[in-house]
Amino acid sequence: MKYEGPSAVLDKRALRRELLAARRGLGPTERTGSGAALAAHALLLPELAAARTVAAYVSVGTEPGTAELLETLRLRGTRVLLPVLLPDDDLDWGAYTGPGSLAVVRHGGRMELAEPAGPRLGPDAVTEADVVLLPGLAVDGRGMRLGRGGGSYDRVLARLERAGARPALVVLLYGTEVVARVPAEEHDRPVHAVVTPSGVRRFAHP
């Protein structure tokens, strides 16, 4: 993985601001329609069709919607794991068993997240996943993903690597968020595919 130097951190912050502003500018129709289109394309992925366990997430704010995708996976019989944010920004996991299994949790003064209300399975539960669906703000032609900067999914990816787990990594984005270049740091890891409301793009890794 190429490390692009200290300027990568500053460049990431600037790119995040730009992308978040663009998301805030999306109309209600664009946001509402994104979830159904995203689910339709994602569900055609062979990796999801074959997966026994999928680690996913509940979209928040202006993120492309995941509710329809989560429910369809559950109805297919796929075991769906959802994250629980811990005080140190690491992620625990719980099972999604339907919309009624979610509870809205406020984390300090920062954010409200819909999280699984059932038993906690531990941070290592993600290593059982055949596919990990990742939130993000952008991805480039190398498959390098830009997250929000909290580091939660960097920890998840590091945990998968330590465990020798090799799930398919798929980021869910809007079409305009597939960009020419994402600044990369040493700890960044590429994803295998991006799903947008307009389709799927795969990335070849060496």
C-alpha cells in the first residue's frame, strides 16, 4: 500500500468536507430513491447471494439508505450483524432480526444511531462475516475508501487482518462519490467493490 505522506491527512479532511456538503445538497427524491436502487444492485452480487453472515450497518442522515437491503438479506435467511458504537469508537456487534430489533441510541452529544437492541456478540464477531458492507464518503479506482475519519472501520479492517479473515469488502456510495483519487495512509486497505444506485464496480487487487 502506498503511503502518500502527511499531506494525505489534510487532503482527506478537505475531501470529506466537500463530499459531505454535496450530500447535504441532495434532494429528498435522490435520497429516498437511492436505497431501493442500491439494494437492487447489491443483492445481485454473488458474494451476497452466497453469504451466510453479512456485517452491515444502518444508514444515518444523508447516507445512501440501507434499510431495504438489510430487510431483504434477513428475509433471505442471511444472518445480518450490525455495529454497536463503543465509547472508544471501536465497534461491537449484534444481530439484526427485523426493524423492531433496533433501538435509537444517543452517543454523547455527537450522534444518534439505530443499533441492535439484543445481546452483544463482541468486537470479534465481525470475523465470522463472509461479506462486510462498509459506509464511506468516496472510493477511487484502486478501491481505496475514504471514511468519515472516526477510525471505527479502520479497527474493523485491522481486526479482520489479524484474524486472517478474508471477507468481501463492499462500500455503499452515491455514483458521484466514485472519484479519481482518494488520499491514502499506511493503514488504509482497499475494498473489493463499490455499489451505487446506478450499479456495481469491482476492483482488482494485486
